Amino acid sequence: MTSFLPVLLAKLTLILGLGLIVSAMLRGSSPSLRHVVLFATLGSGLALPVVMSMSPRWNVPLLSSSSSARSRDNNATSVTARVTDQLASFADPQSSAAARPSSRARGNLGELPMLPLLWAIGFLGIILWLAMGRVRLGRIAATSWRLDDSVWSRLLEQERNNAGVAKLVQLFSSSVVSTPLTWGWRSPVILLPEDALDWPEEHRRIVLRHELAHIARGDSIAQLLAGFACALYWFHPLVWIAERRLRAECERACDDTVVSLGTPAAEYAAHLLEVARSARAFGAPGFLSVAMARPSQLEGRLLAVLNGSQQRASLSRGARLATAVASGLLLIPLAAFRAVPRADEGAVKRVSQSAPRQSAGLSSRWADTTFQLSTPARSGGTLTLDLKTGGKVIINSWDRAEIVVRASLGGRDWRATRVRLEPSETGARLESFYTGTSTTQSFSHVFEITAPRNYNIRLSSAGGAVSITGLNGTFTGQTGGGEINIEKSSGEADIQTGGGDIHVVDSRLNGTVSTGGGVVRIEGVTGDLNGYSGSGPVTVSKSGGITITNSDRASAIGVTTGRGDSRYSIRSGSGTGGGSGSGSGTITSTYVTDGGKQNSSFAASGIRMNSAGGAVSLPAAPDGARVTTGGGAIRIGASGREVYALTGGGPIDIGPATGSVEAHTGGGDVTIELRGAGRHSVDVTSGKGQVVLVLPNDLDATLDLETAYTNNLGHKTRIVSDFPLQTTETTDWDDSEGTPRRYVRVRQNVGRSGGVIRVRTVNGNIVLKRER
């Protein structure tokens, strides 16, 4: 915070000063334009801390390499000492910490906590003051009397339409206020003083016209954000100046609106003077509301109203958008800008010559420094990774009794990172931690580790991808986020990531791998391995086929292959994604949860997919498929054998299929394309939708087709066919299924007797097409 706050204040001062200068230069322009510039200035000030913490660093070498006026040689020596000490601290952070002076620990310990405390007191005080003002406004409105007689209602409706305000505006009168004011965005309120009941109609109209101009412009939101900016930067005088100017330009813009609607300038000035005569201060409620007249602003407003050369055009939506874009284009580079010392080329060259040699396996293109650490390690030990800074971890194996770590440190805060590798009771321990004081850090570290082939890994990382190749041992722990890849390894696994894909391939593992969100792929793995995903499919690929599940019921799919491979139990958390794949082989026993059709013998081999909800896409299923989803579209591409599709609601599209098909949807169109000779059986049901079947030219089948249309549909449904059919239709309305309906049916053979093609749908046509 000690480095963040001064930079923040300097940039804030620059933004506020620039905004006030630009608004002053626009003195001859319309008040609407000046108001937008000031509002963009305060909005940029509010967004500045967030943008600074999120934006990348734009380091510009502007500062001198030394804080005092020293000679060039002394500067070079100082830079060399600092960088050499930095590199040495990676290998021995304890000694470097002991060698550093303790001035930071001694200095300002008593003063530094007072600054945040002082700011918090001021911030909370102003926020509380504003909250009390808002509560008081609500109480005033609750105790005021509503002006809803015919005269006031007619005037309010007329002026509301003229101002283009579509929201319902509440109009009240109260003895508490001395000047007209308005507040509220969703439910705007106009509050008039008690003597408003005695005003003539023309005065009423002008006052309403002014207050409705505030509502149409959204000035209440602008004042609320300005109040929050004043609370956040209560100590900065330019913020209060900008807020005062913003309020003044807001009033002048509304004055121009009233004059531009046809009110003579001199007449409006007289009305404005009349309102201001009885106005008085209103405290916090007046800060949160927009008052028509304040004595402190009256002179300038009267002069502006009577100035015939003053531009009165309101700002268009495009101009406001352009101002917002310009503010963003200015704010982002300003937030990213960092003035850094200019490096001395001679010193840098001498330091780089003495730096450790880079590893050939690590690219230093994006790294700020690269170094190597090592420690002896016996086979069978455990490497504990405690990476509080996070980082990408790449672990490979070899046959030497040594652990070697090649670290490549990068990111904004790499200089404040310390890395330590040392022996431990169980083997070895690798640590990375942050020594700075900033509340936000940015790292881009890579740790390439080579360990004995028989070695265990215990991981605790703030985040980053993990790759393990060729190790035999136990792999436990977690990373805050990032991919996990395990290849050609064996042993036990209990490893997880907060988010990212997991890929385990060509390994022999027992245990679990899990991710908070991502795809889990297990390919060519023997052993009892479980995969879990919070929002993605879990895929197991073996020689016997592919099993995919994605279910918020954590349903288990057990698979035993004809080759006698190990059993897999796969679960997945709630998700809406789909998976795809194809496989071959014979599954001798399966247990599939598919919404009530357990242990069905239809489509028992091939690919199986379960989804709690969402679209499912399967490009190919040569050995058939069984796909179910709680709700969403299903698409199954080229397929063979038997295909089963079930969705709670959504369209189904299958084909070309050379085998038999079952497709059931709670509501949606169904399209099935059949190809090839042989026996095709089809069973289709749809709660509502059209069914289209594309059939072979030499079809041999028994057709059992039925479509029903309800008496509230407005037209009949039909059975349309490229094949000659005999259609029947019932004459009576059947209400046994709920809504009365009539049925259109076909029951006949096409060609020789073959498979049965059965279709049932409601309020949708059945279309039979010949294969082209």
C-alpha cells in the first residue's frame, strides 16, 4: 500500500485537474457538455483504483536510476549491488533477509496504520451522513401530502410527456422544504414547498418542467455517484470542487431545457428568482436531491439564462457515448502507466554475465530472471511443493538421487518473490512466497522439476497448471486453478484443481482426480481411478469403448468390458456442457441411469452419455449410443447398431443411422435419417412438434403413425409422405388425454414386412421423405 497510494493520488489529481481544466475551456459550450465532462471525470476517479489493480503494468523508464545526485560510477555500482543481492536471495533468502537493514521494520510502524484508520473514519462518516439524508428524504415523502387533484395531474402528465419521461412520477408537497427538489431514479419523486398550492398555473408549469428535466437526464444517479466519490476521496479538495461544479452545470442544463421548450428567458429568470427567494440550506437530503434554486448559484444561473449567445442544445446519446469512450481510452493507459528508473547499460551487462546459466528446457522470453536450485534426494521420498505465489509446475523423472528445480520468474511482482529448496524429514521441500507489501500481486512463474523416478508429490499451489510425467509414487494436493496432466505414471492419486481440464493418459493409477470446472479425460489408464468435475463431462476411453457422464445427480455408470479390464466409477457434478466421442468393442454388462429406463437392453453398447441438462452433440457413434439429458437439444451424427435419445424438452436430430433408433422428447421437433438396407426399427414420441423421417428408397417396414391436433391449435395436422399412404382421421374430439383432440393415423406396410416404424406426436406434422 505504501507504493500504491502515492501513485493513486498522483493519478487521481491528474484526472481531476484535467477534467476541471477541460470543463473551464468549454465555457462557451452548452452546460450539458460540461456536465458530461465533469461526470466522466468523477467516474474515472471512482474506477481508478480498480483499473490500476487489474491493468497490466506499462513501465516507462523516466526516473533517474539513483534517488540522489551521485556520479555515474556510483550509480552503476548501486544497481549492480541491488540486482546481485536480488539474485542471491533466491538461493539463500534467510541470509539475505538477515543482511538487509531493518529500517523498514523500525520506520513508520506507528504512523502507517493511522492513515487507513483516518481514511476509514472520514469515509464512513460521509457515507453515514448520506445514508441519513436518504432516510430523511423517505420520511419527508411519507409525511407529505400528495398533489393528485385534476389540475396538478393534468399539468404533470403534460410536462412528463413533453420531457419524454416514461416512468411514473410522484408529486408531493411539504412544509419541510423551501424550494422544489427531486430525487430517485426508479420511482422519481418531485417535492414542492407548501406554498405551491397558491402558485399560478404558469409558475407551476415552469417548476414541473425544470424538475422533470432533471429526471429525464438522470441527474439523481449522477449526484449519487458524485456523493460516493466525495466519500471515497473526502480528503482531496479537487473532488469537492468537481462535485460543486457538476451540480451547477446540472442546474444550468435544466435551465436551458426549460428555455428551449418555449419559455422566454426573462420570464424564466423571474420565476427562478421567485423560487430562490425562499430557498434555504437542506443538509444531507439536499446533497442527495436536486434542488431547483440555491442562492449561492443564483447569480451565475440568471446571467446564463439571460445570455442570448449561450448554446442551449442538449447533448445527444452519441455524444455522451463518445465522452465515455474517450474517458476509458484515457483512463486505461493512465492506470497502467508506471514510471520506473532508467537502467544503466554497463551495470546490467556486468550483472547478466554473473547470473546463473539458463536451463535449455525453459524459455526465458517472458521471464525476468531464471535460476537453478538442487538438493540430494533418495528414492521413495516426498517432494512437498508449497507455492504461495502459484506457478506452472512441470515434473519429470530421472534415475539420479537428486532433485533439480529450474525456476523462471515473471510477472509484475517477480522481484518480491522468494524461492527456497531444502531437504526435509520426508524428502525435500520447495517453497515460493511473496515478501512485498502490496495487497494485489501478479506473478507468471514456471517451475521445471526433475526428481527421482520413484518419488511422491505433495502439492499446495495458489494456482497454475501441473504436469507429472514418468513418476511412480503418490500424488496428492491441490492447485487453485489450472490444468492437470498426468502421463506414463503409476501409483496413487488424490489431486484436484479449482478449475481447469484434467488429462490422465497411459498410466496405472488408483484414487481420484477432480476439477471445480472443466473436462476430465482418462485415456488408456488401468487401475481404480475416479474422475470428478463440477461443470463438465468426465470421459473414460478404453479399448472397450467410451463412457461419458455429466449429471448433477452424481449417477454412477459401471462398465465391464469383454477383455476383463478394471471397473471404472465415474461421477460428475452439476453441468450443462456436452461431450462427444466414439468407441468400439462389446460391453457385457452396463448400468445406466437414464430417467426411468434402467437396465434397458436397447442401445446397450457403444457410447453412453448422461447430462443433467444442456445441449449434447455426438459427431459419430458407429457402435450405437445411449444419450439422455434432462432438457436440451440432442444431435447424434453418423451411427450404427442401436441409438437411443431421450430429452426432457428440446429437438432431436439423428442420422444418418444404419440401425434402429428410439427418440423421445417432452416437446420439440424430431428429425431422423435412415440409410442402408436391412431391418430398421424406429420409435419416436414428442409431446409437441413435427417429426421428419428420411427413409431408404427400398424401405421394408410396418408403419404405425399417429399425430393429434388439439381444438385450440387452429388447424389440422397432417401426415405427408413420398410413399403412397392411406390416412384416416377421427371425427370426434377425444378429451381422455386432457385437451380435446382429433387423431390422424396411418397403419400399413411399405414394401415387404420389416421393422416397425412407430411415431406419436401432438400438434405437429409427420413427414416421410425418400432418401435422395
